[in-house]
Amino acid sequence: MDRTIAVIGHVDHGKTSLVKALTGVETDTLKEERERGLSIALGFASLAMEAGRLHFVDAPGHADFIQTVLMRYCWLFLWRMVCPLKPSST
């Protein structure tokens, strides 16, 4: 069964490092993120497991980017409501 985990916290608390350690994926993909050592946009990674996949959403922790985080989560929530992952059984 697939699960999605949002990794949210304050800046410099190791969120991106945790996701990289678990998945091997560097979620800071923008040039500016790598130069500043600071997540600016949401990052995505997944990990295959025997029971399914774990999908990680790595959120920026700096207050200047909170609007980006909130906007993206609202879209993800709306998408999840409109496009369910499982087809209905009716």
C-alpha cells in the first residue's frame, strides 16, 4: 500500500537530509537551493518497500517560503479529492 509522508519543520532541522538518507534522492533540485543550502520549493522522493511505496514531500522550513508550501499542499489536497488513488467499488 502506498503512503505519502509530508516532512515539515523549522529551517535547518535536517528535513532534506533525512529524506536523502532514507531514499537516496536529493530533493533540493534548484540551482539556488544548492547554492544557498536552503529548500525553496517542495521536493519529492519515494522509497520502494515490500508492502508498497513511501512517497515523501519535503517542505521548505523558512518562513519566507511558507506561502509556497501552503499553496502546494492545498493543490495536493484538492487533487487527492478530485483524483482518488483507488477507483471506487461501485
